[in-house]
Amino acid sequence: MGAATAPAETSPPTAPTTTVPTSPEPPPAPAVIAPGVKIAGIDVGGLTPEAATSVVRSSFAAPLVVTVAGKTLKPAPEALGAVAYVQNAVAKARSAPAGAAVDLFVRVDGAKVRAYVGTVAKRFDRRPRDATLVLRRLRPAIIPERPGRAVERAAATAAIVDALKANERLPLALRMRAVPAAVTRRSIGPVVVVHRGSNQLRLYQGTRHVRTFRVATGSRSYPTPLGRFHVVAKWANPWWYPPRSEWAKGLKPVPPGPGNPLGTRWMGISSPGVGIHGTPDSASLGYSVSHGCIRMAIPEAEWLFRRVRVGTPVFIVGA
């Protein structure tokens, strides 16, 4: 008989496989900014980038609070040409460690800020008012000066730009400087008041009476003009030249010296051909006999000459 053959080894039967159904994986949790991180002072810790962007943009869009001359203005950053690069700041905040401070870059259009400050200045600037000399009850009186004011434009522009770049919204007070009046009460010096009716000249220092003189004024045919004038010329030892008037026909110029119709001093006023001067004819003082000028005794004209100046107001009244 032949040798017996061992049966071949077989693998054990494999159990049938079954497929177990799986549920979908949950979406990854949204990335948030680390706690305590701030962008330009705004706390964005724990916020998503989208939420942080919205918060920072909303904060930056808030108007500035500008105070000037007791008034409050609220210009919008957009109107001042300010643009904040919020997305760049948020991108930096996403990788910043807890408690970090992230800057917010802001670009500001300086021309728009200067234009805004100029508009504010036009609204709140005030011109100074000079002291004004008037005549009340035949005496000089002074309406006081009032100083002006002006926005300090360069400082205001710099302050607004700084506030926008720092994303600050605290009240911002714009400084104003005082603008002094050109003419003040103290700067008003001598004042002359000529009383044509009583033939008197009174000198005042401001509103304070200094001295009264007897003078001669114009005749009925050549009256001294009434009104407000001022001294326009001062001549010591003047020549006298005949005016273009019927009464002076044929007369020749007279040099300085005894007998000169103007004495030794001439103070011309802003009425053509009229002045205050000395006279060698002292008998005419107190009367209305001149050709329009105001005559004084020669020593008194010299005294007055030293105390008035070009520009001194001269009031001539009928009393």
C-alpha cells in the first residue's frame, strides 16, 4: 500500500465583517484672541477676529469731542480724513500673547484737518475792537476797547491729529489766544476841543482836562469848520503863504520872524487850509475874526505845540 498522505492545513474560516456607521466630525472651535489683548486700548481678548474687527471699527468711528469757546463740536473721523487699518491690527492680535497691547495704525489727511480747524476758527475767532474816542456833553469820552480772540490753529491741528492716531475720544479743548486791540484807553493821548461860540480851546489828556485857552476863530464870512478833525502837520517857525482866496489877492509870502501871521508855531488840521497857530495880534483873541483858523497867543501856541502830536484829535463845536 502506498504511504498515506496527510491532509493539507486549511485556514480557519474568517468571520464576516460588518460596517459601523460614523457620525460627522464636529467643526473646529473658532479661533479667539488671547485674554487681555488690547488694540489701541480696546479689549479684544476672547473675541473672534470678526468680532474684534467690528468692535475696533465701531470704536474708531465714534466722533471726536472738541470744545472751543464753551461750545462742544463732534466731528467724525471720516470727515477729518482719518483711516484706521483695523484688519492689520486684528491679524497681529490673533498671534499676540495674553495681555499684549497692539497698536492701531491710523492715517490722517492733514489737509482735511487744517481745513476743519480753519472752519472752526472762522466761527469762533473774534476781531478786537479798538477804544473809541467820542465827544459827550462837549467833553471827550472813551468807549473801552475789547480784545479779540483767535484759535491757535497749528496747535489745534496737531492735537486733533494726535487724538485720531491714538484713538482717543476724551474731550479735546482747543486753545485760543487773545488778540489785543491796536488802540486802548491808555494809548489815547492829548485831545483838543475848540469851542467856536465862546472862542475857547481846551486841551485834555484822554478825558482829563488840562488847560483852557482864549483863542480867535473864524469870522462870519470865513467860519471855522465844525466837526471832528486831527492834526496833520506841525511846523516850527513857519512861512506864511497867501491862500487861494479873494481876501489874500496881492499878498506875498512872509518868512519866519516878527509879524508873521502864523506866529512861531503852526498845527495844521485835516480841514484844508485850517490850523491852530500863534498870532502877533493878541487883541484879536476872544473874537471871531480869523479867516477860519484858530489863533492863539504865541507863548501859548508854543506850549500847546509841545504837547500835541500828528494824529491828535481835534473837535470843533459850535458852543
